[in-house]
Amino acid sequence: MRSGVRLLPGLAVLGAIAIVARVIGGATPLSPLVVAIGSGAAVAATVGAPEWAEPGLDRHKLLLETGIVLLGAQLTLGQLASTGPLVVGLAAGVVVVGVVFTEVVGRRVGIERRTRSLLAAGASVCGVSAVLAVAGSIDSDEADISYAAGTVLLFDAVTLVVFPILGSMLGLPDRAFGIWAGLSLFSTGPTAAVGFAVSETAGQWATVTKLVRNTFIGFLAVAYALRYAGGGEQADATEIWYRFPKFLVGFLVVAAIVNVGFVGSGTQAVVATVSDWLFTLAFVGLGFELNPRRLRATGLRPIAVVLAHFLTVSLLALVAVTLLL
């Protein structure tokens, strides 16, 4: 009970800012989700996150994951079946190319071994979550983790602004843009925000594609553990499952339940509304996480390597999406 009470002030802050974001989004051409992130970042940068609100603010990741689970009610199995195999193949390619590219280039420019591995994981799979997962596998210290996480958060903040502009300039169809964003961007929250900033369809496909990439986190963590242990350990299925994003299972279960007809259209509409509000609350929290005060000085070399990674992977992904969709 006490822990629940401790969450209430922070959740109230998320709720208040989310309501303002929805009102502004309804009265302007701006997406409420983009307004939510911007509002959270603005409050965090000017006022800061008070200590009494932090427990509730930190729950934004759980809100995001719950919203993603409910997002399964908005996609048909036909859509997933027709594009799913292609998305899986492209996501696997992005992870492999991204990890190899960052490891090779990072070594050539002199970035320390563990730091470049964390950068490779964060840029190739799922942002800070992958940094933390791999850090636990290779026994990284706090300095390495902060260095890599700061670089990833910096790119999350920049791509939130830049990527929708690029999509508009390129004139990609909504589904193609969503898949491209899901293949290119680093963290799940910014990826969903970028997609929904363009359209509902783009947001759905950006999120689904990013979820597919996220599933590789367990395999990558185990692969790095084996590499740093000299190959002397056995890959453990339990470890892979521990690292696996469980909310993906929930997403698929909800999609299956809705598509076999167990849920009526009225209930689907309610679920969609709840999902939209959960995303809004989560993106306010994401804005606090992207607070510039929390972005440590990361140095030029990791930024240069991750920039090269981003440009290479996103360009290859754009070519693949344009040719195959």
C-alpha cells in the first residue's frame, strides 16, 4: 500500500501534463504525443523532477509497455501475416549490420572495448534498455554505462525532431515510413512517438517493427556474455527469456483475442482510447527522461561512431523498405 501511495504524486504529474498535451494536440496540428514529450522535457529542463514525484514518473516505462500490449487490438492478423516475415528479416539484418558496424568502426577510432559494445547494443536493438542488458552480461562499470546511455539519449532527442521532417520530405507511404522508423531509431518510446507524429498507421507499424527488433535483446546479451567469457559458457535459454521483452507476448495475445472475434467493436474502441492515453502518459515521462540535464558529456568519438551507425543503417533500411514494400 505504501509503495502505491508513493507513486501517486508522480502519476498525478504525468496525468496533469498529459491532459494539457491532449488539449493542445486537439486544438493544433501537432500530435498530442509529440506535445507530451516536449512538455515533459520542458518541465524537466526548467523546473526539474522533484524527489517526491520520481517514483511515479519512473513508471512511464510500464505505462508504455501496457499501451503497446493494448495496441495489439488495433492491428489485424492479416496485416501482421502479410508484412511480418519481411519485418522480421529486415530487423535481423539491421541488428547484425548495426552491431558489426559499430564494433569495427569503434575499434578503429579507439573506443574502449566495453564502451563500444554497449554503444553497439543500444544503437542496434533497443536503446538504453539494451545498454543495461548487455552491461549486465559483460560486467561493465558505471562510467561505461553512463557514457553509452548518454550518447543513446542524445540521439533519441535529436531524432524525435529530425525523423518526421525527413519522412515528410521523402513522401513515404505511412506504412513504409513506420517500418523505416522502427528499423532505424534506437529506443521504443521515441520510435512510437515519431511514427504517431506522422499518422496512426505509421505509429502502429513503427511500434510493431521496433518490437520485433527488441526481441533480439536476449540473444545479443547472451552472445556478448559468451564473447567476453571467451566462449566458455553455454547459451542459456533461461537467460534469453529473462532478457526477452515480455510485453511483446502480451501484444500478440491481445491481437489474437481481438482477431478471432472475442471482442466487440465497442470494446475495441475503448481499448484504443485507453492505449492512446497510456501512450500520452508514457511520453510525458519520456520527456522527463530526455531532460538535457541528464545527458552527460559523452565526448565526440562515441557520438561520431553512433552518427555513422545511424546514417548507414537508416539509409540501408530506407533502400530496403523502398524496394520491398
